[in-house]
Amino acid sequence: MKFTVPNWILSSLSVPVLVAMGALAAIGARAADLRGDLAYALGDYATARQEWQREAASGDASAMAAIGMLYDTGHGVAQDFGQALDWYRRAADAGNLPAMFNVATMLENGRGTQANPREAARWYGRAAAQGDGRAAYDLATLYRDGIGVRRDPQAAIRYFRMAASAGIVAARSNLVALGAAPPAIAPSANVPPGNAPPPAPAPAAPQAPPPDMPAIIAQAQNAALDRTPLSPEAQQSFAAIVLSLADQAAQGDGLAQYDVGFAYEHGYGEAVDRVRAYVWYLRATAASNEAVRAAALKGASELGRVLTEPEHEAARNMLVGGGP
């Protein structure tokens, strides 16, 4: 059963209601880095582009890549693949890994420019060398088929292996087709030696929830939105809330998005991950409930002040790429 916080709980919170963009003026030195991200999360693509262009002028590669995405998708601007490629290329030259992959795919497929598989292979190679499994896979197919590069089955095998090791499942069947063994899959900690499946756990005896569980969940939710410490009991109930609301968060439920962000920030039911916490908070700033919006803005601004430059770049790439 999925838990939804009653309206009376939300209306009783002491979180101040803030006007999102205006409130950023008080965040501090990193406020300028957050405006574009927040505007994008709120669907204000024109403001996002304006802020990202200012950052791009200062050499911010992730801002360049984000502007490329706006032109690529037509968000806030007329869709223009040529402009998208230009911005992606600037970002790629400045070291942005997702932009390297985007440049390669646009060159391979002739999107925004004439197809140039040879140049695409060069960009795939640069991205693969930095660990991009998708780039390794696409480069492997070029070597396998002799497109843009000399046909080289051994090079194809090498890059398919890189892709498989990075989790690209299709690379494994390609390796088999080329007569090469896929890399071994690391055994799960829950799987015993050999191929035997783990023994089925004994069914747990049904237990009725504690009579005060709704109150504990409400306490956890209230404390989370107030951004105050949770008791150990509330932490456990909050972890259960996050697991049950993950699907709703992915579907755009603002309260669930805030819950997931809070869980990633503090490690409640999830490993601590400041990048994902920041992204989920940004998404929750578009929630319909004012208390959730205010808490999400506060969470994003607090994390925005402490994210390292690589973390912020990863977060922005995740935000504009639609990742988790």
C-alpha cells in the first residue's frame, strides 16, 4: 500500500512559503549556478537558457551541453540540430562526457550536419576512453561493420568487452556472435558459489503493523519536510515510505520526489548520493503543494552550496538527460 501524506499534515508544517526564483537571491555565492537548473526543473526554459548561456560564457562545460539539449529538443527555442551540435561540440571540447557521445551520434547519423562516421568514431573513442559504455558499444559496431574505420573484428571485440563491462547487455550477444567470450558477471553477494540458486527464504509469519505506525509515518514525513532530524524509529518508517513511493516519484509526484531526494541526502533506505538528492529536490520544486515546493527549494539550495564542481556537472547532466 502506498502512503500519501494527508493534507492536514502538510497544512500544519512550519516551512515558510518561498517564491522559488526570488528566494535564490539569498542562497549565497552558488546562487548563480542554481538558477538555470531550477528554471529548467520548473519548465521555464527561456530563463534556463539565459542562465546557462551566462555560465557557458565563463567556460562551464555542463552549461554548454545543457544549451545543446535545449536546441536538440526544442525546449524554449526553435529546434535546431545545427545549433545543438555546435553547443555539444563546445561542451565536448571542454571535457563534458555526455556531450562527446552526443557529438558522435549526431555525426554518425547526419543530424545537424552531413554524416561523418570517421569523425564520429573519433568522438566515440574519446568518450569510450573515459568510461562511456554506450560510446564503446557504438564504436564497436563501427569496427565490426567497417563504417568510418577499417573493419577490425579484434577492435570490435575489445570495445564490445568495454561496453559489456559497463553494463550494456547487447554487447554480450555481439561478443558471442564474434566468437569471443563475454566478460564474467560478478556474482551477487546473495548467490552461493556455483550456479545453484540461493535457497528460498522461509515465508515470514504475517504480522499486524504496530497500531501507531500511521502516526510514526506522519512524524517522519513532517520532520522530513521541516528538514529536522528524524528519530531512529522515524528513519525506519521513512525508508519504507521511500521504497513504496519510488514509482510515484518517477511519474512526477512532487511529494514523492522530495521524499526520494531526502532519502538520498541522508541515506534513509538508499545510499547517500548528493547528486541524486539535488536532482530530485529540483524536480520537486514544481510540486503543487507550497510546503513541498518550499522544502524542496531549501534542500536544493543547501546541497547546491556544497556540491563539488564534478558533482554539479553530473547533477546537471542527469537533470537535463532525464536520469534518476
